[in-house]
Amino acid sequence: MSERINKRWRLAAYPEGMVDESAFQYMEAPVLPPQEGQVLVKVIWLSLDPYMRGRMSPMKSYVEPMKVGQTITGQSVAEVIESRHPGFQKGDLALAFTGWQSYAVMAGDELEKIALRPAKASYALGVLGMPGLTAYFGLLEVGKIKEGETVLVSGAAGAVGSAAGQIARIKGCKAIGVAGSDEKTEWLTKGLGFDAAVNYKAHADLREALSGLCPNGIDVYFDNVGGAVSDAAIGLINQKARIVVCGQIAHYNAKNPPRGPRILASLLINRARAEGFIVYDFQSRFKAALVELQRWMSEGRLKTKETVVEGIENAPKAFLGLFEGANTGKLLVKVGDIE
Amino acid sequence: MSERINKRWRLAAYPEGMVDESAFQYMEAPVLPPQEGQVLVKVIWLSLDPYMRGRMSPMKSYVEPMKVGQTITGQSVAEVIESRHPGFQKGDLALAFTGWQSYAVMAGDELEKIALRPAKASYALGVLGMPGLTAYFGLLEVGKIKEGETVLVSGAAGAVGSAAGQIARIKGCKAIGVAGSDEKTEWLTKGLGFDAAVNYKAHADLREALSGLCPNGIDVYFDNVGGAVSDAAIGLINQKARIVVCGQIAHYNAKNPPRGPRILASLLINRARAEGFIVYDFQSRFKAALVELQRWMSEGRLKTKETVVEGIENAPKAFLGLFEGANTGKLLVKVGDIE
């Protein structure tokens, strides 16, 4: 076999304000062989997620921020090319935090084998992976949704949001989605069975529009977005409402701390709760949740869509599109083919 | 006995923005006799609380707003003067929502007998009443404080705040108070045993000041205030922090929806929770909680202070003082003497 070349993107500098391509530096280097206990993997699918913007900052968060010069963080579905770890053999497909590169040498212990068929392996990064689990635990454990409640989902056409609305429906709730185009809202209602969806860009008074779709108010607001969409939603919460704070993509590129209507008084008046979480808080229960998510998929009750960009070279451009709502469903980079 | 005259204050008009005396209308009328099942009570102590401002508004809340012309809402310690209810006899002391007046005819079922000695009966409106219970359930049930945690209390020299800090200490937490004068902060630390207290008016950079007092960050923020104090506090919350939203006195007189730094991203990054509540959510457990609060008082671990204004005529003026921080501890109107 000819020498393998690793293509990777590293952090050139912490972006200030809206991230652009100057934050990313492209590098090529020969692939190194694995050492004892390590595995060489070839990246097949790279997941692009809004949370990565938060890591590209020196600010304190629940994980260590990326350092300048480091490979951009990211989770992949990868194929084992060469194994010096007893748990893996050539051809295995695994989940790994390889970052944005085409090959990676990883400790075998950092890999997790995937049981999905190769044609569906990418689902392990979407509806049957972190985004699906985020929707699942966010709704059931943080939001504590109950049958008959009205669940509003922002960023509803994204990987997490689209799963969240469908899970709300499966659990007997009324699911209303907010998304950024008519094409997306049509997919949510006609494709995924949301009870209703609204294109926030088409309404000068979003609260008014939401009010019409949620005549009984909002019991659970599953928020991926923040900003004006959240302002409108919070204005409509019911007594004992739960605001599940899953993402705040409207603010990830903010240069200054964003300001807006204060919400503590709304929480007080409504005896409501707003709570942030990360899916890894529920890691011990991932397996059981995945069984349920997979069952819902096989029953046709949980559907997904993928937006695929070809080639690791295009990862930065694709990532920037996340902040413009360019993707519908899960955004993936197809990095290489299974050998 | 000479004819008894009822002095009362009713809502003249919904105040817009900062409430002033024009919102209150003074009335006198002869006291009417009780009917079958009713009790005539004489108000001894009237409780003045910030929440009343919220009721003086046509806005939706967790209770019905006051109507123009109605007696201003308020809880009292009152003495039974004449009873036509089998559960009460002349001379009994009872808690009652009499409103701002010197006498009231109430259904006996609306009264709750007080077991405290007459000299301590006013505690039933403070540390051994709604404010004490609010502190208790807010910290233990909403805040879920754990030994060793840092608990920051805003409005710490008020009736609820002063109890909250002491209960936090009793439960093995570090209690830090924020109040509006050096006299108050001295009372909190030297009088009540708070670990530290800060006069927010004396610091241009409150976050900096709080940061020095909370070197390990804030685990539970018990908020009575909102506004800039909350902004500073929320900037210092720890992973898995709880923000107990008990009051937002800084905003009760706001004419327009107040704006400030957005907090959902802070909740997300810190996997933190902000939750509003009212004490009546825990009504079934009041008795047991009062036993515990009373025990702490008798052990000298829970202290209180009362600011007493003489005469129902002065109730509006005293009430307005709440929004200027005029009171230390529980604000009461001494309306009449026990007969």
C-alpha cells in the first residue's frame, strides 16, 4: 500500500466573534504506525456540531477548551486499519474522538465499537449517537415531559431538535418546532410528524405566531438556540414549565456577553425551572436509551436526515454553515470510504 | 364598649412603575358583626411583604391579582373578638389573610390558630411563618443545599434572606449575604453568624467583591432581588449550581420588561438550574418544618429582627420603604393591642 497521508485541521487562533475560515489551519503529514495498545483508524464520517464553537475559546466550560495548534475536536465513525490492541481488528468500525483529520492513532481504550451495519454507521453520530441521546435525556430526564403536554423545540430541524420533537410525539406530547426556513418547517410537519412548526424568519412577532400554535401555553421548552426565539418562547411558558437548555447557538459567536429580557421573574411567576445539561451526565444509561431509540427507528416512528459534505478539506466551510442554518438534520463530513 | 371603627386601605388604582401613596385609598367604616360560621378579628400585627407589589398589578401570576377597590392583600396576626364559629373563642390569636385593615370579619375556616405566646405572636408572620418557611423550603427542597457548599443570599437582611443564611449555616454550608448597608452587613455577620456579607452599594464591581468572598465559587444562589446583584452572582456559579428564585424585588416596580445579561448560556455551560417557587407548593409539610424552625430558635441558632411601624395609617409609607431597603429583618405594622 502507498504511504497514507493524514489531512487535518488544527486551531490557528481563537476566533473572536463570528468564527471564519482563518481560525482553521490545514496540515498534511504521513500517517504514523500505532504503538502497543494503540489502533490506527481511518475516519469515515466526521460529525460537525455547534458545541465545537464553544471549545474554540479559552473560556471556562464543562470541558477543557481547545488549545491553539491542537487538532479541532470532533467525534467520528472510523475504521480500524491496523490494530495493536486486543479489542480491535482490521475492519472494525468504531466511534472515536479523532478530531478533524482523515487518520488517527488512538489508544484502543478510547474507541468504542459500533454494532450498526456499515451503511448505517453514520447514525452513530446522529440519531443513534450523541444528538439522539441528548434529545432523549434532555426531554425525559431534564424536561420530565408528561403525556399531553406542549413541547416547543427550537433549532427543531437540527440533529438534536428533530429527534427531540419526534420523541416528544412518541411520548404523547404535542410537539411544535421552530426552524429557519419554510423547507425545514415542512419537513418537520410532513416528514417527521411535528404537530406544527414555524419559520421564525417569516414572523416579525414570533411570540404571536407561537401563541397561535400553543393555545394551552408551553409546558416544556427544549432550547437549542437562545436569543429572540427563546424570548418569545419564555413569554408563553405555563406554571411549572421546564426550560431544557441544550444549546444556545445564537450566542456562540457573540463577541460581548449578550443581553436580553431578564427571565428570573418569569421563572418566579410561573414557578418554572430552566436547567442546562450535557448528555454525558447520563452516560451510564446510554445503552438502554440506544436500544429504545433503535426500536423507534425500526418502527418508523423516529426518522432522520443527514446533510453530507464531501472531503475533510471542506470541514471548516461546512462547520461555518451550522451558524447560518445551512444544514437540515445531522451535518456530517464524508471523510473516506470503508476499505 | 364603644362602636368599633374599621380602618382599611384599598387599592385606588394599579400603580404603573414605582408604586407610591396614590395607589392606596384610606377608608373608615363601622365594624360589622360576624354571621353564623364567621369570626370578628382585631388585627394586631400586619405583615408587609414585597410580593404584595406583584398582586397590585393586573398581570397574570400564580394567584389572582388584586382588583381596584379591594382591600390590599396581607397576612396578619389577629385576635378573635367575637366568634360565631365553634373552632374559635374570644381571645384566640390566629393567622388570617385580613388584608390591610384594623378589623375583619372572616369565615372561621380561613383562620389558623397560633400556638405562640402573645409576646412572640408576631414571629408567625416572620421567622416562624411564611418568610421562614420560604427560606427553609427554598434552600432544602429547591436549592437542595449540601454540607460544605457555598450559599449566596441576596436581600440577606430581609425576613426571608436573614433566615436563609442562618439555615444554610445550620446545614453546614458557608453563607454569604448581600445587603444594602454596612449596618445590615454587620448585623448579618456579627448578629446572625453569616460567614461574610457585602454591601452592594459600596462596590462598583460587585462580582469582584463576591469573588473574593466566594473563592470556591457559588453552589447555591438564593435570590430575593434580581438585577445587578444577580448578574454578579450568576457570573460566579459553579458546575451544577442551583439558583433559587425566591424574589425579584429589583424589578417589581419596573415599568418595562427589564433587560440584562442573558443567563441561559451560563446555565448551559455550568449544567446549572434556576427555579422559581412559592412556599405554598410545600404546604403539606409546613407543620414539620415549623417544629424544626422553632427548635433552632430555642437553641439560639436561628435569630430574627423586626422593624415595626406603628399604626395601620402608616402601612403604605412603610410598604414603600421595602423597595428602598428601609427595613432590617421582618417588616411589621403594629395595628392594635391585644385586648
